[in-house]
Amino acid sequence: MEKTLKGQAAVGKRNLLMFLLPSLLGILLFMTPVSYNGDLTIMIAVLAKSLQALLSGSLTSIVTGIVSLSALLSLFATLFKPAFVTRSSFLNTLFNVSPVWLVSRLLGAVFVVMVYTQTGPEILYSGDTGGLVLNDLMPVLFAVFIFAGLLLPLLLDFGLLEFVGTLLTGIMRPVFRLPGRSAVDCMASWLGDGSVGILLTSKQYEGHHYTQREAAVIGTTFSAVSITFSLVVLAQVKLEHMFIPFYLAVCVAGIVAAIVVPRLPPLCWKKDTFINGEARPANDEVTPAGYSRLSHGYHLALARAGKVESLGQVARTGIHNALDMLLGVLPVVMAFGTLALVIAETTPLFSWLGMPFVPLLELLQIPEAAAASETMVVGFADMFIPAILATSIESDLTRFVIAALSVTQLIYMSEVGALLLGSKIPVNIVELFVIFLLRTLVTLPVIALIAHLVF
């Protein structure tokens, strides 16, 4: 009996340490603000920037090789289905893809080779289109994917999400109709990078923690723009001194959009079933009798930590995460990001789509409404384009509105949109555009109201 009690105490101590130490390290790396070169960021972003600096001369070559290799291996695996691929669930999932994703990867490979070698039409490899994606965006994603992929198990596998999720269910479920653990996704995005939030959401969806509706809502709503990038946008429109009211407007508009947009189609039409088709159990988030929310969360966290058999298993999961993002998502970002920017640069499509916003902007008493309307939809191609276009607008109020709106629109194809399409999160490009428009319509009046109070 005494041996049994000692054994249980040892297991309990082990599980407590397995919960606390990796979870605290995960919080330090993903969710603790640090100052780096004068910017507020997180340690994952610092590590990513350090890797970029280390490989600065060869990053575009490495990315070009990865995208090309992914396309060739996917073509080989999909056409010939070799045994070494089909027998491995990881390799089969990664390379034996549907025709749509095969075409996307092949297109990404074609674009990346053309941009790298600067062959073909100049519009594809210019610094405003494919050159922007390959030289400016892809190296950043490469570095973020490596560290976020390898270190995400610190957040996912040791009980932190179970603990936080249980504590915050009382807020997240009634207000946003989401599990409490989704708050961690939002914090990681807000303090660090939207791509980290999408990676985290996708892994939670694949792990049967989010339903299709929840994953789609979190991926398109809570993969917030980082504080650092918000500062970059604000500097572009020459309103750095307005950061506090600007970020207040972004946060208030973002919360309103998070409450309203998921209750509208297409997000409200998503099935509330997991990736395997099963529904969430009715008692899944119920606190058992005799437990407080805190004690129940602690119990679930220790149980989750107890499932970790070895650190080698955790390391393999991290390597799988990183390879999945590098080989599965980078080609899609190259394909869709380049296409969206080419459309924005060569056609008046986004200007035409912005015309219906002129009456709304005039109703909201936004100066230079016609010029502002041209920025309303172009952010779907790339978040930074509206801020660039806004520099020619004289009104500080209008530039403030455009900058804040571009940040709260959230979905842009040169990064977040392409990442969502490349992940397992169940959204398509048409749905992303509709969600983008809904976010624009919901957040614009909120931002305009705050702008009129400030100016």
C-alpha cells in the first residue's frame, strides 16, 4: 500500500513538472512581450529574425529549393503513389494531395523559379508582385515556421491549453461561441505573428480540439495582426504619434467583428463537427461536481501532461509541424500571394470593387471619400497596399481610418489568406473574400466613430 502511494506521488510530481516547466517556457517564448531593436515583440519572432540575419545571403535560394522540392515530391507521390509514402501517414498526408493542392504547389514552384531567375513576364517577378512575396515575405515565414513548428508542442502537448481553456470557457463560449483555449491562439497572434496563430489553430483542429466552425472562426477572426506590424502601418501613414487611439480603435473594432461576423454566413453555416465528422460531446466543457473551474483545469492539465511518454516524441511532433508548414504552406503562399498582387497591380478590379463604398464613406463623413474607397478592398491582396495608397491623402482622419481598417480586415492573400488556404482549416477563397467584406462593413463604422472622437 505504501509503495502504491509513493508511486502515485512520484507520478503526480512528474506530471506537475511536465505541466509547469514546458508550459512556462511556452508562455515565455510565445506570449511574453519583449523589446527587440526598439520594437515590442515575442521571443519566437526574435529567434526568427536572428535566423534570417544568419542566413540573409541564401534565404531566397533555400525557399526556392523548398517550394520546388515540395512540388516535385507532391507530383511524384500523387501520380505514382510509392509504398514508402503511402505507408507513412505523415508523408502520405504531406505529399499525396488533392488535384487542387497539387496545382497550387506546381504553380507556386513555377512562380518561385521565375522570380528567382527573373525570367518570363516582368509583372510576375517585379518588386511589387512575385518579388515582394519571395524576397520580403517568404524568408520571414520560413524562419517563423521553423521555430513556431518546433516549439509549438510547448503550448499544445503539456496541458497549458486545457488549463487556460477551462478557466476562460465562461467568457469565450457565451461571447464568441468558442472554446476557452482559443484565447491562447489570439494572444500568440496579437503579441507575435498572425501566422503563429493560424499554425496553432490548424494543429488544434487536426487534433480534434476545434470543430470545423470553431477552426474557421478562430483562423479568420483571432489570427490578429501583431502590435509591431500595426506600428509599421501607422508609420507609413505618418501618424505614429496617434498609436494609442489607433490601437484602441483596432481592438474595439476587432472585438465587435469577432462577435458579429461569426454569427453571419458563411461562418455560421460551418458544421459544428470535428475533422473526423464527430460532434463535440455535450458534457465536453462542463465542470464536474465537486470541482471548481480552477481545480478542474488543473486536473485536465496534469492528465494531458501525463500522456507525454518522452521528450523524443515531442521533438518528432515539432519536426513534423515545421516540415508540414515549410513543404505544405510555403508553395501555396507563393502561388496565391503572387496571383493576388498581380491582379492588384495590373487590373482596376479592386478599385471597381471599392466604388460601392463611396456612399458609405460619405455617410460616415470621411473626407476624400472617393480616394479612400480605392483602398477599401485592395487590402485583400496585401495588407500594406492600403497604407501605401493612403499616403497621397491629405486628411489625417481619413489616413487614420484607412490604416486601422487595413489592420482589422485581417485576411490578405499575400500571407494570412494563403496560409489559411494551405492549412487544414475548412475555408475556401470565395468564403475568405466574403468574410473580408463582412469584416470591412462591420469594423468601418466603429473605426470612423472613434476617428471622429479623436480628431
